[in-house]
Amino acid sequence: MDSAFTSLVADALGATPFRLLDVGCSGGLDPRWRAFGDRLQAIGIDASRAECARLAKTETLPGVEYVPTFVAGVAGKPVDLERGQASPLIMAVRERLSFMRTREIRQARLAKAEIEEQLRHNAWEMTDLADSTCPAAVADLLAARDWRDFDYLKIDIDGSDFEVLQTFDGKLGPAGVLGVQLEVNFIGTESDSDHTFHNTDRFMRRQGYELMRLDVRNYSSRALPGRYVWPTPAETLFGRPFQGEAWYARDFERAALDTAKLLKLAAIYSAIGVPDMAAELLQKRGAGLAGLGIERALDLLAAQAQSERIHKLGYQRYMQGFEADASHFYRREGDYTWAERFAAAWSAFRKPRR
């Protein structure tokens, strides 16, 4: 993870904090935001009381708090742990997938495992949980801490994500939120209340946010399990698109933002993997970003764009290469991963023969 640009922005912010609200903080805050150092202020919310206690014990930043509670669209609305928080269709499809069979195989071991292993298997329901009969509303938690303005929102709570997201209807812009990271489902019905990508995307666009990145996670069926992408059972190299991560942010061209918010938006662009947007922001708004050092900032963004290169070019030479239609702007045969080769071969195999 390239955090050099974020660190540069953090220095330019001076005493101005970067505020993160992480709803579903199991596993800890994303390390990319720790590049803000002691300017990072965060509220992490999770249903696992044990995980919040573990995270709080190891936290080194004074501005980070962990809150053990279930959250819901309406405060006090009980969470049905037996049925799950997701829609019946999503839960039914989930049971047909290979990673759920692996969890069944490991069930007995997981019940006795340490919390870290349980969470790696997304078996958070096996940990010591908060009271599911009395969940909180996120708005109440923010009000209690006088958080009227914050910069980044993440929601990943395995079920009622869309319900909780909708409680921010009309509030994200006024709260100064620049970026929103959401787990989305590609399984669902035509209902406008389903936690699906299409409903999430419509909602976010109504709030004035643009989709900046979309990661799709494929999950294979129990009938023919695919190889897992990670050392833990989850997404696989092939299978249907089941879940994903959607990254939204304000488009600086369409938003009236002060200097601090522009700096933080540039850092968010870089941190979520769209350094090109950060470079465009610097080119068009850089004159008002005193203290950043635009030339150095562009060099760091160019380095991020060349993550596969050992000897990285500065921004000016990088752009000169592009204008010269240099060969290093094109991928070579040897650059493709095994998964990409497999996908290309499978696509060719399935292509109708005439």
C-alpha cells in the first residue's frame, strides 16, 4: 500500500484532523488511513464486543474509539441473528457457495479458535457479541460525540448495510463526507429495498457521489469449488459475482470545498486507488493548496501509478513517455497474472463458434 502521498497531505493539513467512521470495524481500521498519523480521528463500530475490546487494547492513537454495538436503521429494532440481517435470497444463495461448505468443515475447530481466526473466516457471530435486542442508530452515536463533520464513511456489517446507509439520506453532503466505502451484493431481487449494488449506486448518485472504483468478488458453488484467492475461505478464482466493494467520492469539479477538504479528497483518491483523480485535482486546484508542494505531490502520484516498476519516473518524465506513446504504457504478455490468463482462456472457450 502506497501511503507516501497521504503522509504528504497529512503534513499540509497541520492540526486539521481526518475523521473516519468505520461501521463494521472487525479486523481493525484500514491501514491506509493511519498514514494521517495523530491527525486521524476515528469511530469504529462493531457487533463483536470481543473484537472491539481487542482493538481498543492495541490502539495507539488517542483519537480512535471502538464502540461495541449492533446498528440498525431504527434505534432499538432487534436484530434477528437466526435469520440473519441480509435478504432471504442472498442468504439462500450464500448457503450454496463453496466457502460456506469450508466453514462447515471447520465448524468444530472454529468454535474453539482464537478470535483472530474466527474473524478471518467471517465467523463474527461466534465471538462475544453486543446486545442484539437493542441496536443503536448511527446518527445517535455521532450526535453523542458531537461529530457534525467527518470525511470518510465505511459500512460493512454483513446484512443491513443498505438499511443503515439510507439513514444518511440527505446528510452526507452537509456532514462534509468526501468518500464512502460500501460492501455491495450482486445478488438480489428487483425490490428497491434490497441490499444490492444497483440500489446502492442509485442512492449514492442521488447524494451527489460518483463511483470511483468497483472491486468484484467471485464465489464458486459447492458443486465445483474454485481455488480460494486468499489463505482463508472467501472469494475464488472463478464463480458468480456475489459481493464486492464499491468506492464512492465527491467529484471535485462538482463540489464547493475549502482547502482542507480538497487536500483530504486528494488523499482519498490516492488511498482508494485512483491517483489519476488526485493528479487532476492538483492540476486544476493546486494553486489554492498552499503548503502541499505540488511538484513533489505529482511525483508521488506518478510513482503510485508505476507500482510495478523498480526505477520509477517522476511526473514530468512519466507524462513525456505517455505523450511519446511509450511501450511501457502497454502490458506485455508476461505481465498477466494466472487468474487473468485463466479468464481470457475461459472467455475464448465459451465464445460461440461460427
